[in-house]
Amino acid sequence: SFVILDEVGRGTSTYDGLAIAWAVVEGIHETNRCRCLFATHYHELTRLSESLNALSLHHVRAKEYKGDLVLLHELADGPADRSYGIAVAKLAGLPPQVVARASAVLGKLEKGRAETGGLAAGLGDLPLFSAAMDAAEAKVDALREKLSDLDIDALSPRAALDLLYELKRAAGES
């Protein structure tokens, strides 16, 4: 028999999905013992190759070139060296602001995981639906508007100093 499985466990929480995928790989390896193509994004499953002697890891090669993902359509031995999820999202046509936000969230997740080992570490200070970022951006926009309407050459030194204090207060710094 030849079994093809794609993204087993992806429709549930990360840990539940990983646990299900892990058990399925073990079950096919130990019980069915058939040939199986198992496509997954659970990089943690690569550790099974240490204990399952008939398991071999392969990935489809890709490169990033000038900020774009280039799929090489070549099968290579071993696990993928990294994830290209953000680049794939960009390729799929997600709006640039969504891709940028995903990159920021990914950075926080990776930093939190590196510091604590927890998968969702670092998410506590991420604003839900980026509401805090939107509020900060609105404040910046108001300051930009005030500055763009300004005729700097027409200000006296005292008026310029008063304006700087006003702008500092508006920026939320005392």
C-alpha cells in the first residue's frame, strides 16, 4: 500500500494537532509498515527520525531572492531548514499590511520562544487586532498633519520653542 497524508492534525489546537500527527506517524511506521508520504508543517515531527528507523525526511527546496520566494520544484533529503510561511502569504496575495503584521507577530513569537521555550510566549504584549498599534499610528498621523501645515520659516525662536513643547505633549512625553 501507499498512503498519502497531508497536514494531519492541522484543524485543531497546535499541541493537539502535533500529538495527533505524531501518533499517526508512529502508527503507520510500527503497525501498517506501508510506504507513506506525510506532508506536514509540524517541524517537531522531524525528531521522530531519531527513533523510527524506516522514516526518511525530505523537503521541497525553495529560496528567497530579493524578498520573494522562489519555489525550486526539487525534492531534497532531510528536513526543511526553515519555514517560508510569511513569504508564501505574500506570494498568495495577502495585503502588504497583513504580511507586515504577520512578520511582527512572528518576531514576537520567536523571541518569546527563544527566551522561555513556550510556543505562545511573547503574545501577551501583542495588541489584539493591533488596536494599540492603530491608536499609536493615529497619534503619529495627527503629529504629521500638524507638522505638514507648519511654516517653519515664519516662526520666531520663542514660537518655535513653544511649538516644540506642544508637540512633545501631544506625543505623550512630558
